[in-house]
Amino acid sequence: MFETTNSARRRKRRVLTTVVAVLAATLTVLLAACSGGGSGDDGNGYRASIQLGWLPNIENGSFVYADQKGFYHDEGVDARILAGGPQVAIDAQVTSGKALVGLFSSESLANAVLNGAPLVAVSAIYQYSSFGYVTLKNSGITDPHQFEGKRLGVAANDRTTVPFLKSIGVNTDSITLVPVDGSPTPLVNHDVDISTTPKGNIPVALADKGIQTNFIPVADYGYNRWSSVLVVRKDSLSDPKKLKAIKGIIAATQRGSQAFIDNPDDVGKVVYDAYGAKQGLTEQSQIDGAKVWAGLITQGQQLYHGKLTEITDGGIATNQQLIDRILKVNLDAHKMFDQSVAQGVLK
């Protein structure tokens, strides 16, 4: 059956509308990554951008709360929080100068430094890994050694799950790896038996729907991958104005982290009002998530006995173990960190 002229025109208009919408959405993400980039003085303090890894949510509570409550302004910094996403390369944002600070995992930082990126970490929020595996409560799967013969949902670019499981003696040949997008749907629909996830993501989302889960933290098995690691260009530390702004960001973010621990309900509400509502998230999910992420911050501090968000010698040693045991690359972990910047700043 052939289309009438009018129906063909309507179809073309629908296609054109869809294309325009896609282009607009893509442009929005790119502008979010680039707007407010760079640094310099303005009427509100030293302008500096903080590049997130993904869309702002409760995981970024330390930064969002510090921004919303004026902590950065108190330190003389006009902070701009940049949303991340699949089109945003954090290392490129920082190395190009579009962001003064970027949030990395210790694993992604190691890979960037190994590839010659002139980057260094100056502080770290989550020093007890948020990463792990989630299973449904009634599955009875509570240990990685029970993964054998099961279907494991992993991100398409995951390169560490198999080396990690092998390192603790799991027979990975018997495990079926299934690409997933980070949503709880494959697990709930029984398309997979296990999913990789940060503790504050799938388990919290399912708990919000009344579905009980088991969470298996990889840190308990020697794979302590840090996240929300504050990373800057090395040469930014030689610029007095940039160095002062970096120190201000460290101080203000520590205040945000302390608020996270002291009053996670308030942080959850603030993040929801600032970003969560626009993303279709529920206020309760952000409040519940805040308690999980706050607990991870506390676990990291207790693990290394340093000041909140401080990078200690013990923390660097842990990252060396990650490099040697999981990443298996030739890299001195000391090249990834600069402990001197936060000295006298953290309380």
C-alpha cells in the first residue's frame, strides 16, 4: 500500500521533529559539559568548574550540598558543577582546562596517568569502594564464589570484573556475562542473576519499590576502587590563583561531606530539590541513598584513620594493590596523588 501525499508529509514532519529533538538533547549535554568551563576571576570569586562523571544525583551530595549552601562561595570560589554523561570525557575536560577539577575513580585515574595525562589527585570522597554486586534476596547468592554457572550483568565497557573474580579464585569460564545498562530491570526480570552496581544505586532503587536484595561489596574481597576522587592538572598547582581555588574546593567539599555524614536527610532533600526532581527521581530515593553514600564516606575514613577526604599513605598503598593485582599495569601509585595540596586545608 502506497502512502498518500499528506500522510507522507506528516511522516516526514515526525521524522524531522525527532531528529531536531535528538540534536537538541545532544547539544544540551555538550553545552552542559562545556558551559562554565575554564577558570578566572569574576565578581563572585574565582570561577572554577567541577566536572562530574554523570548527571548530578545523591552520589554527588558532597558537591551539590556545598554548592547549594554557599560553601564554595565562602572559600572565594564561584563553582560551576558540570554534568557528565556518555559524551563527556572527564580527563579531556580537565586536561583541556574546561574544568579545574574532575571526579575520577582511582582506576580511571590510573589509566589516564599511565597514558601520559598530566593529572594528579588531591582529595577523595569515597575511599571505601561503593562498587559491588547485587542479587535478589531470595536468590541466596551472597558471595562471589556462588557466581559460577550464573548470569552476571556487567557494563559493556567493563574490564575489571573478570580479573577481580579470577584473583579470588572464581572460575569465570562458567559465568555468562550479559551487557546491562545499570538499571535494575534485568535483575528484576530475571534476565541476569547478578548485576554490578554501586551500593547506592540498584539496591536503593529496588528497596524504594519494596524489593529486598543482597549487596556484595568488592572492597571486602581486596578490590577497593575509590570514587569521586578530586583530580586536577599538575600545572594548575603552580598557578597561585588556581592553587588557591583548588584548596578552596577541597575545604568546601569536605564541609559538604561532613554535612552528608551529620545530616544525610537534609543533603538528600537539597539534592532532590536542586537536581533530582528534574530527573524524575523521588525525594525518598535521594534521602535513602544519602544514608548509604554517607556510610561509605565514613567507612573510608575509618579504614585509613585520616582526616575526612584526606589521601593517606595507607590509601596510596591500597591503590598500589589495585594497580598490581587487578589492573596489572606498571605504575607507581604515588604518581597519581599529591598529598601536599590538602595539608593545612582539611580539618
